[in-house]
Amino acid sequence: MKRLLTFASALLLLAAAACQEDLEDISQVTKFRVLAVQTEPPEVMPGENTALTVLTADPAGNGRKVLAAGFALPGLITPSTTDVDVEIPYFWALDPAEAIDGIISLGSIGVPEDAVEYLPEDECDEEQPAPLKVTAVILICAGDGLSEVSLLEAFAGFASGMDQESDVTLDLSALCVEAGADEGLTAMKTFTVFNRHPGDPQRNTNPMIDGLMFDEQELPTAAVGGHGVFQCTSADGCRKGVEIQAWLTDESYQQYETEEFCQPKTVDERMYVSWFADGGSFSADRSGSNDPLGPYEVDWIPPREGGSHTIWAVAHDIRGGVSWKIYSVEAIPPK
């Protein structure tokens, strides 16, 4: 699908949507949230596809339906981006998809072969195109009254407004209500289009979590039935921290070339792990490591009453790579 759209239209829309979202403590998941968005691969060439996946959590939703849809536009777009007076040639539609265990696979974004014609010039090398940024804008709706058809109809009205060259100030979350949802969220994910072939060691890959140690025991993921148990010993209930260590795969670490003041520079890939849980708290929202493969360490402090909880470990690199694993844990209060 192609659309002719001004950046001003998209940016005003995004600013309106982002201002509606109510933030909470970043690692404590107590309500409907988006925890991460992944593109696989995180960098593509013109003519290639990248698969878009969203990690959500809805701890108070009692199993209600969660659907996502959206679109993608060329350009680095954020709610605070200032207006750019250019027109862009492509508009990608992301058809509705349903969350399965909190994970939404939105399908692929195909970058046209002729996108290279629109790559800006590299300021350091006029013979090389600079990287092109593409931003996916994703609407995530939650509610038992939702359907793919109703969300498609809501987006059809929105897309017709995008055809106009006048500014669009529609709040995206209003589309969720129109589609029969209880509430909605907006998320964005930017990926890079390079002239780098798949075997190029410069090309970014998503970092991957190799394993997690919970209370000195290796913990399988919830997807394969893993369940960590922690026997609390504090006289004040479950208030003592549980040590968690995450390790990344060997392939997660990369070196790549960049330019600083138009001079080549070799950079060691920097990574970190973000932590989320639907109960208790962490000693830090994110963990770094002197060794790029780990361990990435944090303490999880269970709720005083203990109980069963979900922990999400999300690995990031500074070039936009991301992946995650989900774990189920139980803290047992002292008798």
C-alpha cells in the first residue's frame, strides 16, 4: 500500500497519542503495558523484509482480548520530533493481529528495492547513501468487545484521513474505543535500512538471552514450563532480595565500524537487560555488565506475602536490537 504523507501529519498525530499515556514505575507491571517491540532483523537492505513483534503485559485484564495494528513511515519519528518539510513516498499498513501469551506478531514490513533512491547522502562520503530510518507506529487495544474486523474498519477511516495533505491530529487511542476496546496504547519502533548484505559483520543482530539464574538455580522459561521457587526466610515475610543473573549468547556481542567527525572508529557493542515483574520490585530497572555476555545482575524483592509472579527479561543493544524471555517464579513466605 502506498500513501503520500507529510511528516507534519504524522508528527502531530504521534504527539497527541503519546501525551495520553499514563506512565508507571518502569519495572513494575501493574496494568496494561507494552514492554518491548522487536524487528527481526533489526537492520535490513532495500528489497528485504523485517518481522515486527510486540511484547505486551495485561496483568489485570483477566485474559481479555488484545489486538494490535498500525503503520510504518520512513523517517526517525518521535513524539518530540520537530516538523520536517518533506514528503515521503511509502506508507506500510500493519494488519490486525492478536496477542498470544502477551506476544503479538504483526507480520513483515517489506522495504521496496527503490527505497535506495530515497536514502540521503552520507555526509562523509558522497558516493555512499546514508542509512534510512523507518518508524513503525503501533496501536494496541484491549477488550473483550474487540474484533479484527472492527479494528480494520477503524483504521480504514484513519487511513483515508492520512491521504489528505492537511495536518492530522487524530488521537490513535480513540481508534481502540471505536473498535470496541476498553483501552489502548501507542508504541513506536524504529529500524534502519542499510546497504549492508546479510553476511556483513557490521550489520546489527538482536541480542539474545542465553539463560537466567534464579536464586543460584538455572531457570527454564515459562514457555517450556519453567517455574522458579524461592523459599523466603525473612522474619518480615518475603522481603529479602533474590539474586538474578542473565547471560547473553555468544552471537549477541558485535564490533562494528562507525564514524566520528568523518573518521572511522571501531565500536564494541554495548548491551543491557531491562527487568519487569507483575509483583515485587527490582534493585535496578536495568543491568549492565563489564563482560558483554554477562552476567547481568539484579535483585528481585518479592511482595511481602510472596506468591506466583511473572518476570520479563528484555535484552537491548544500543543500535535498536531487542529480544526477551519470560519466566514464572514463586516466592513462598516463611511458616
